Amino acid sequence: MLNSIYQLTEALKHEADFIDLTEGNFVNNGFQFPSQKLSPVINKYFNQRTYLPDAKGLLPARQAITKWYQAQKLNFTPEQIFLFASSSEIYNLLFATFTAPGDEILLPCPGYPLFEYFVKLNKLKPIYYQLDPDHHWEIDLANIQQTINPKTKFLVLISPNNPTGQIIASEKLKIITQLCAENHIKIISDEVFSEFNYTGKLLPRPAQINSDATIFTINGISKMFALPDLKLSWLIVSGVDKNELIEELDTINDMFLNANYLSQSLLPEIFNQGKVFQQKMIQEFQLRATQINSLLTNTPELWEFAPIQGGIHLLLKIKSSKLQEQDLVLALLREKHLLTHPGYFYEINSPDPYLMISLVSPLEKLKEGIARIRSLLLAPNF
């Protein structure tokens, strides 16, 4: 079924009126970190090149990360931080290091499909805990309790969430982190969309809420500063057993040292010079979220959705279509030259069709795309 969507997309994507509402590429959609801000630091790096690798990553880079978290009311130390090329690398390393074949990993449903590949790559078993579509995709705590067993080794939390656009409330995080601590389950707190928070409040973070639970916090510059090409992410280890885990990770990461040395060298300046750019970028996404929330609210007879709290994604539940989810996506492609993702891409199993929309495309394209969805749903044959 995936091939039919892909094939039709390939046939239509060069049409002048084609719109891709699944777009996730920041750089190709106008969000480009001002390169002139980094040019002096890059020139200095190449004029004074050296290579003194550290298993955790360059200390000035880790110090810059701790300073950033201090502004978020979190007091990590540089010794808790490891630098990597990507969050994908972090996931794979954590699963490879702290699990055995047959162990179980709790993943959110809906969720980003890439995680399942990392789980299966390490001969682990993905188990899905449910996000409740009838309550703004909140975590179903009872469902988590039912899925936990002695083979459960990790629980993955993503907040702001991809693809629901929701933020996990502090009250839920308190219960979840305590439950994991009691059952010796490690938590991965994926916070790569942490800056895309439209609530006006500080993002609730597991490591801030529970100092006993074993928590691996993941973030990086790919989304935070629209710098996916520089390939730099970080992992922060916290919890009562953090020293033992840090020692083990120090040994293992010393074998790879994948984090780019130039990117590490640039990180302090990225934090210093990127504030204005980042603020404008987040304001633009907040504007898109506000306007799309408002636009969708005007047609409740066609769809349901949870207003976007954060992140860059939205799930739209279609109420009025006579078509199955796959056929609806294909009809939007054929009739409206519009690409959306079906809900089953994200493990949604529902009799109602779901469409995933990304906010990365320019606002006018987003509005036009939603207008095309509306037009198709109101057509007599659909």
C-alpha cells in the first residue's frame, strides 16, 4: 500500500500546483540558521585545527548545553552529557547497550515509525502504549500499567509529540516516572521539539520531575536551530544510578566518537548567536499552529483534531469521508495534487481515516492544502 502512495507522489510531485503537507525539511522551507553568524568561528577552527577527542564530547560544548538547561530550571553537569551525531544514533546505542534480545520497549501509539526499526534491529520487541484520541491524545496510564512486565526495559516518551502535537502534562509525568522507577524501567525522554512549545509555560521534563528514575534525555540542534546538516545531538543521563550508566556509556562511546568535531566546536556559538533566529522561527510556527487551529475549528462537521500544543505535527480525524484511509490519501493526490500521510503510518488502527499534517510548509500552502481537503470531502462522490 505504501508503494501506491509513493508511486503516485512521484508521478505528481513536479506539477506546478502540487502541495506536500508531510514536509519535514526545515532548511528547504526557509528556516536557515544565518551562516554569517558562524563564519568567523569556522574560519578560526580551520586556522587552528586540532583533534583531542573526548568520549563524552568537547567540554566547551557540554558546558554550553548545561548553561542552556540552567535557563530551563534544570541543573545538569557536563559529566552527565554525551554528544552524538544524531538522536537516531542515541536510540540505537541505548538499546544495544542496556537490553538483551527479546526484551520489550514501550513505544507511544501513535508514534514515529523509525523507532520500531531500531527496536527490531536490536532483536527487541516493540510494545505500544496508547495515546487517547478522545482526550487530546493524552497518555493512557492504565494501558501503560497493563503492558509493563519483567521484560520491559525502556519506555519512550516524546514531548512535544510527533505526530500528535501534544505535550505531556506534569501530573502524568509524575505518575509515569514513579511507575518506571518502581519497576526498574529506563525512560527515554525525547525532547527534540522542546523549543516548539506554544503553551506559554515551561515544558514539563521527566528529569526535572523525578530525580530517582533512570532518565535519558535526548535533544539536539537539528530542530532546535534548524541545523540538521551539522549533525549534532546530545544525551543526558540522570537518576540514582547515573554514575554507573555514565561510566558504561563513556567506554562504549569512546569506540565510535561519531559526533562531528567541527559541529561540537561550533555549539557554544550556535547557542550564543542563534537566539534571535530561533525566536523568530518559533514565533512563525506558533503563528501557523494558531491559524491552523482556528481554520480547522470552523468545520467541525468534517473533522476532529486536538489543538496543537507544541511540535510541528497535527493529526486530523476525518468524519465525513466515504473512503477508507488509504483511498482517501490517494484521492487527495489524484484529485487535488495534495500529499498527506495516512494514520496507519503512525500505527493508528481506527475505522475513521486519519491524516497527518506538518507545519513546516509555508502558511499559505498549509491553508490551501486544508482548503483542498475540505473541497474533496464536500464533493458528492466523497
